[in-house]
Amino acid sequence: MEVPDRIRLTGIQVTARHGVYEEEKVTPQLFVIDVTCSLRPRPADDDLATTVDYADLAQRITRVARTGSVDLIETLAERVSETCLADRRVAEVEVTVHKPQAPLPVPVADVAVTITRRNH
């Protein structure tokens, strides 16, 4: 079985208001998003139209991450995955949402959730 082509965007930085606590919904904090899209087979053409435009994808991910407020980073990861899978050229996506400034009772360098979703 052939390994699919993949597009990886690492470290998309978004300032947004997501979290369970009231102060998280008022004060923006940093979220870092990593996305790996496994692509459906494409022609061997040197043409952007045959693949996913990663500049456009990064903008769409940023836009969805800044829109509204959710309690869970799992929900944010789901929204990002839906954004990626809206492009039918994406067969599968892995999304990791990092919340490095999560309010925890002990020092932690990062909190992250990773999900994998498929286009059917």
C-alpha cells in the first residue's frame, strides 16, 4: 500500500477565548495548532489546483479558531478537523490543539489534545 502525500502545518498560533473558566472567555490566550492532512491521490502535475493550498488552509484554520468560544480544546480540534475535511482532496486529518497557558494548579509546559478524523 502506498503512503499518501501529506501536508503538515505546525505551530499555527492563534489568540482566542476558549476555555471552561469565565476568565478564559474574557481574556484571550495563546493556542497553537498542528495539522497533518493525508491527501487523496492526485495527478503528477505541477499545478496548485491538484493539491491543497496550505496558505489558504492556514487562513481558514486561523479564522475558525478565532470564531466564537468553546469550553473544550477537543471541540476546537473538531472544528479545525471539519475545516480541513471540507476540502475533498483531504482523506484524513490529524489535529493537535495546544493550550500552553492553560490555568492549572501545577506548573505544566503544555496541554494538548490530538484527534484524527476521516473523510468518508
